[in-house]
Amino acid sequence: MKKIIYSKFGGAEVLQIAEVPIPAVQATTILIKVKAVSINPLDWKIRNGEMKIMSGSKFPKGIGIDFSGIVEETGTAATKYNKGDEVFGILDVFKGEALSEYLTVEEKDIAIRPRNISFEQAAAMPVVGSAALQIFKTLVSLKKGAEILINGASGGIGMFATQIAKMSGAIVTTVVGDSGIPAGKDWGADFVVNYRNEDVLKGNKQYDVVIDLSGKMPFTKAKQIMKHSSAYIHTAPGPKEIITSFFINLFSSKKYKLLMLKPSPEYLAELTGYAEDGIAIVVSKVYPFNSFKKAYTEVPDGKFIGKAVITMDGVV
Ligand SMILES: NC(=O)c1ccc[n+]([C@@H]2O[C@H](COP(=O)([O-])OP(=O)(O)OC[C@H]3O[C@@H](n4cnc5c(N)ncnc54)[C@H](OP(=O)(O)O)[C@@H]3O)[C@@H](O)[C@H]2O)c1
């Protein structure tokens, strides 16, 4: 089967197609024929070597964390799914190798694809949807009427975080670029700020929660627009942020919280419910498998609304 791998850290140019054996099914695992794989900033951060501490430096590595596909074979002790089931799922964040014709997973890593969404939408959901859920379940608890600012809201996590925050009754302000304004409104934000012509840090409004998804609004800046008891969410933490947040949280009522995604079957189940209820899952760009280098070159340059995915169409 074909699989995308890389044997050294670097840009999209290190990615290559390899011919490898179809992974063997073990007693507790399930073989999936992959239909679509989503593209996440974590993919290129790991591939660039920015996250070596967590990913390790052993090669070759695969790429791709979340996916959708069809169950091809089940292990003797994996009884929850049957051949032919259409599923979506998520791999270990730092060992993702979903961009391949087949992969094996444990039962806990997948859920049945909601019938009302496509394979592309299903693949787009797990990482960013789970990240949004983890923020609201483990880092902050949104109360009705809470003021929340989501900076960088036109991408994947922003799409889910905006809609879930609105369902919790929060008052949501999203910060997006020019192309993100219609999506910000469609996803239900109460206020949409274009970062190209307005600096939200210079406004008078104070927030209960600030989530930075862009990597451009550090806590040191965000704290000027945070209420006395409030929380800031950093979504790309490294060792420096872990130490800094520890000391800030000792002394400040403005808490500095870090997202470290831990996939869970509960998040997949909850995302299934949201999808069935019609949450918007925008996939604005779909690349065929053989365009993987183009995909990983274009997507980091941004300006995509929601998510971009790679399908297994065109594997030759
Ligand atoms: N810690 C974890 O466990 C974990 C898990 C998942 C994701 N993450 C991280 O979370 C972050 C967000 O993920 P994502 O999937 O939502 O990424 P994404 O889809 O790339 O979205 C990021 C958004 O930031 C916007 N942006 C860029 N510059 C901006 C600025 N100056 N002001 C405001 N917005 C700006 C971009 O909009 P434009 O393109 O229009 O500029 C884009 O929509 C990434 O850093 C990712 O690595 C962390």
C-alpha cells in the first residue's frame, strides 16, 4: 500500500510516497481502508521538528492525525465494529500516520461516521473538535453570558469553539482575517473583528475567556483585555509556556491555561452528536492523495476557512 512518510525533519519537500505492507490486524485492532485525512498545524510542526521533545526523532515517520474510512477487517477481540462500517477517528497526536491507504486502530480511536456528513467532513472533525471540547470541559467552564474572545477563529478549532461556545450561552467575539468574516457570522459569533483593520487589544471590552488560536496574542498582551478573574488559553505550548504558566497561576487571578490535546472516545461520541445536530463543518479545500506536497505547502500559508483535507482519491 501507499503511505506518506519522511525520514528527516524539514518542510513539505521531505515528504515522500513509500510502498509498505498493509499493517497486520492484532486481536484488539481494526484495519481501516482510509477515505480522507485532515491537515492540521500539528502535522507540519511535528514534521518541522518543532515538537521533537514530544514526537521523538525516530524515522521514518508518518503524517496525519485524524481520518475517516471503512472497516476492512477486525481483530478477534475487537467486536464493536464490523467489516464495511464507515468510521472516523483520531490517532495518537505525536505518532499520527493516517495518510496511508490503510491503518490499524483500537476500538477507542474511532466512531461511526454520522450519516449526514461526508467522509471529508468526518475526517476534518476529530482533532479540532476534540481540542474545542477539551478547552470547554477541562480548562474553562462557560457560563451563560460569559464574554469570550476567540483569536484566530476562522480555522479548525475556531469553527468548533465558536459554535460550541454559542450553544453554552456565551457572548462570543471572534477575530478573523478578511476572508473569515462571513464564516465568523455564519458560525454564530456575536461580534466579528477583522484583525487587518482593528486591534482588539485596543478596545474597551474585557473578557472572561481569551482563546488564542493564532499564536499571535501572547498572555502578556491578552491580559490587558481580561477581566479580574478570567482565563487565557494558549494552544501551542512548549516547555517555556509550561514554566511561565505555572508561576503566573501562583500569583495572578488571570489564569494562564495550556491546551495539550488528549483524544478520547467521549469526545468522538460528543462530536458525533454535534454533527448529527447539524453543527457546521466547513471543508474549504480537498486535495487528492497525489497532491500531498502541494497540500502541505499551501495549507500552512493559511487563508483557508475551516479545514482542508486530503482524500485517497487518485491513489495510483
Ligand atoms: N496543544 C494541542 O494539543 C493542540 C491541538 C490542536 C491544535 N493545536 C494548535 O492550535 C492552533 C489552532 O489550530 P487550528 O487547527 O484551529 O489552526 P488553523 O486552522 O490554522 O487556524 C488558525 C487561525 O489563525 C488565524 N490567524 C493567523 N494570524 C492571525 C492574527 N494575526 N490574528 C488573528 N488570527 C490570525 C488564521 O486566519 P488567517 O489564515 O485568515 O490569517 C487561522 O484561521 C494551532 O497552533 C495548532 O497547532 C494545539
